[in-house]
Amino acid sequence: MKTSLLAAALAVTSTAAAALCSEDRVTVIGDFGHAPFTVTVADDDQERARGLMDVAEMPTMSGMLFVYDAPQHATFWMRNTLIGLDMVFAGPDGTILAIHENAVPMDETVIDGGQGVQFVLEVNAGLTRRLGIKTGDILQHPSLGAGAISPCE
């Protein structure tokens, strides 16, 4: 079932990806095609601090999108996070700047996403590699606004 879900995600065309542009949807666009994720948006201090703590499981093509008011130096940790995660760090135009794969549940080691980060997409551990997501790929979401490389229409 996971394989067919991933195949379906990769089969989305660019027109369909724009149609899926909504607050609860992030599309990653790269050489592999398009991968849409159903997300919860964390766009205030309280939501960002809570993140995915205490979440016991997450559907395959789901995640959380952290949205900051301006680009910044982004660091994360896995305190009270029960599931392994991949963290995708993106700049204000949606370009993926860094990816941290397989963050370990409950680990308090600081994960440094680098400077200039305005968006962080957290998805299930190992998913970025399985889908072929890499630095230089693009995020598409309404929060990116007019400065996005792939703006929502």
C-alpha cells in the first residue's frame, strides 16, 4: 500500500499540483516530479514549539510545515518526538537548502538547518530519500507568497 501511495504521489502533474495548492497541502517539486503532502501548519511560536511532539504515528504522505515570519537560523531537536523524521529546510522562495534525514526519536541533539531558513517541512523518516527529494528542489505552499519560485495560483 505504501508503494502505491508513493507512486500515486509522484504521478501528479504540474497542473494538478497547482490545483492542490491549499493551506493543508505542500507540494515538493523536483527532477522526480511532484510529491504532495497533507500538512498541519505551525506558524506561531506555540505551534512551532509543540511541533510533532507526542505524535505516535503519521500517515505516509503527511507532515508538518513550520512557517517563520522571516528567514533565520533554524535549529530543531527531537525531544518528546516519538517518530523518526526527515526535516526539509527551505528559504523564502521555497528552494530546499538542506535536508536532515532520519532524525532519531527522543534525541535532544541539536539539528542545524542552517541560515536563511523560512520554512521547514517534517515528514516520516526515510521518505525524502525514497521519493528522491534533494537540495535545490522546490516547495509549493500558499505561505510562500509572491516571492516563491513556484507560487500558488
